[in-house]
Amino acid sequence: MAIPSPLLLLLLLLFPSLTLLSPAESKLTLDYYNKTCPQFYEIMQQSITTKQLAAPTTAAATLRLFFHDCMVEGCDASLLISSNSFNTAEKDADINLSLPGDAFDLVTRAKTALELQCPGIVSCADILAIAARDLVTMVGGPYYNVRLGRKDGLVSIASEVEGNVARANMSMNQIISLFASKGFTVEELVALAGAHTIGFSHCSQFINRIFSFSKTSEYDPSYNPKFAEGLRKLCANYKQDPAMSAFNDPITPNKFDNMYYLNLQRGLGLLASDQALASDPRAKPYVDMYAENQSAFFKAFVHAMEKFL
Ligand code: HEM
Ligand SMILES: *[C@@H]1O[C@H](CO)[C@@H](O)[C@H](O)[C@H]1NC(C)=O
Ligand SMILES: *[C@@H]1O[C@H](CO)[C@@H](O)[C@H](O)[C@H]1NC(C)=O
Ligand SMILES: *[C@@H]1O[C@H](CO)[C@@H](O)[C@H](O)[C@H]1NC(C)=O
Ligand SMILES: CC(=O)N[C@H]1CO[C@H](CO)[C@@H](O)[C@@H]1O
């Protein structure tokens, strides 16, 4: 991409979702690098496999990184831009504190390998998109098409992350309208949230659900009591050890499957935003459908992921 004109820059600042669904992006194609970098898929596959075998948390870290990158200014790898003394970048917004290093490391490694073969051709945004897809597939999830040709963004502003990224303590109304503002229906939101079938969350993200929850209950009564008890033990010392984390899916934590939805039906939703899907009348029918039918979940997940441009 050429250096953005001040007007474009202003537009991007005013309408952060502009790049997500703009007509310009419809130029993305499946075979974008076939001529300019024929080794693209092979190099990606190699970088991804090596990294995932060495660090199995890479899959979840990368999927989350891709999602967050896409929610702010479209999938432009702006999340990879570093801060400087004039600008605090997206990746340094406090919510990004927890974005694990493995995903950044994978993109850097793949980019380095690709630069050796096809200098200056492949964008980091496309690397991140393919990595997320291949890793989802590698841990048991469905394969979906990733159209290529994204340009890396030059704009990355921490303050834009707030409000564009979903928080565990947001109300269902807030989450639904956030996703709607990015072009996603409630059905798509519920399908995308199924990404929490892998990976983990830090105690700080659900601590208010397990200690001093209310006057009448020490923990959130929508938790399965045994699960709440386990989490209270796990997180007892989280202030001393802020890295302490729990699996998002306590039953099959490393497998991309529909267990997430079955968990929600049993009070095993880790985050408040997870559990809320199972009680909200707009979201619940999809939770129940995906809990019952993994193919339906995979089909909806594929459809929603293919919308991230
Ligand atoms: C529906 C609203 C959502 C909320 C409120 C939310 C919130 C969170 C939070 C608070 C964490 C834990 C972060 C940490 O402690 O490090 C997390 C982890 C994660 N999220 Fe979400 N998320 C949402 C939707 C999504 C979507 C749509 C995706 C992907 C398509 C996604 C993928 C992930 C993954 C894979 C992890 C685990 C990361 C890891 O293990 O490193 N999330 N999410
Ligand atoms: C592009 O390359 C991929 C991987 O090598 C291949 O599967 C695909 O068929 C190619 N597409 C076209 C249009 O040549
Ligand atoms: C939600 O959580 C964030 C940190 O994750 C915190 O800054 C914010 O104050 C919380 N909001 C509410 C309403 O609790
Ligand atoms: C499960 O979902 C798939 C995909 O939507 C559908 O074709 C199939 O009929 C569903 N199976 C059942 C038992 O409902
Ligand atoms: C605001 C803040 O604490 N940002 C941190 C984000 O994470 C990086 C490391 O990944 C830290 O260096 C920043 O200080």
C-alpha cells in the first residue's frame, strides 16, 4: 500500500471498520501468490508445523491474534506494529498484554523465511490469516478458504483497541452490537466464540466470578459448583502469579471441537461472556444447535471466518 493520504488516514481513524468490508478488499483471491511466490504455502506449512510442535499453545495464540487484528481496522497485521515514543500501538493496549508471544514469533519466523525466497511479496496480514487457518485445521477444526492479497496497515493505535475488542465483562447487548458493527450476526458471533474451544484465559479475566461475587454467593451461581471450586483453588494466588491461567475448554482443551457449547450447557463457561451466550435468548438457540451438531458448528465457523478480510 502507498503511504496513506491524510484523508484516508482520517477516514481510517473515524471508521475503524472501514477496511474490514470495503469493496477494495474484494480483490482478494485464493491464488494471489501462485505466480509471485509459488513456495508460499509450502514455507507457511513448514514454519507453522515446526512452531506448533515446539509450542502447542501457538494455535490458540495465533487464532486470537488474528481475530483481534481483524477487529481493529480490518485484517492488516497492524497488531504487529511496535510502539514508538509518539504512538502507543495496538499491541500495547492493555488488553494485548495477554496476547502471547508465540503468535508474534510465528509470524516473524514465517516472514523471515518468506523474505529469503520472495523478497517484499507476502504481507504479514496474509501470513497471520493462513497461520490461523492452518493451525485451526491442525488441532482438529475445519478447513476454510483464506483469500489473499491483504496489505499491511501502517496505522496502529492503542486507544482504538478499546471498544473494538470484546471484553469478558461486556454485556451481551454490548457484544452483539460490537459484532454487528463489524458485519456479524448473532449466529456468526456464537460460531466465532466457539474459538474458545482451545486456549486459555488468565485468572484476572474471570476473577470477579469466583471471589466475592455477590452478597449471597462467593462465586457466580451460573458456574457449575465443582468447576468454581477448582477455579478458586487455581487462582488463589493469582496476584503473586499473574500468569496463572485456566483452559477455556476444561474438557478437551487442546482440541478444536464443539465441546465449548456442551460446556456452556453445564455451567463450564469460563468467562462471563462465554456463559452469557447460553442464557441470552438471542444466542442460546445457536449454542444448543452447535452443542448438538458439530458439523453445524464447523459449517457456521467456516462461513464466519471467511468474512474476515
Ligand atoms: C465474543 C466475545 C469474546 C470475548 C469477550 C473474548 C475474550 C477473551 C479473553 C478475555 C480471553 C483471555 C485472554 C487472556 O487472559 O490471555 C480470550 C482468549 C481467547 N480468545 Fe477470545 N473473546 C471473544 C471472542 C473470540 C473470538 C471471536 C475468537 C476467534 C475467532 C477468540 C479467540 C480466542 C482464543 C483462541 C483465546 C485463547 C488465547 C490463548 O490461549 O492464547 N475469541 N478471549
Ligand atoms: C495455487 O497454488 C495452490 C498450492 O500450490 C494450488 O492448490 C492451487 O490449485 C493453485 N491455484 C491456481 C489457480 O493455480
Ligand atoms: C472490564 O474489564 C476491564 C479490564 O479487563 C476493566 O478495565 C474495566 O473497568 C471492566 N469494566 C467493568 C464495567 O467492570
Ligand atoms: C448437522 O448439521 C449439518 C450441517 O448443517 C446438517 O447437514 C445435518 O443435517 C445436521 N445433522 C442433524 C442430525 O441435524
Ligand atoms: C501498556 C502495556 O503494559 N503494554 C505492554 C504490552 O506488552 C509489551 C510486551 O509484549 C510490553 O512491553 C508493554 O509494556
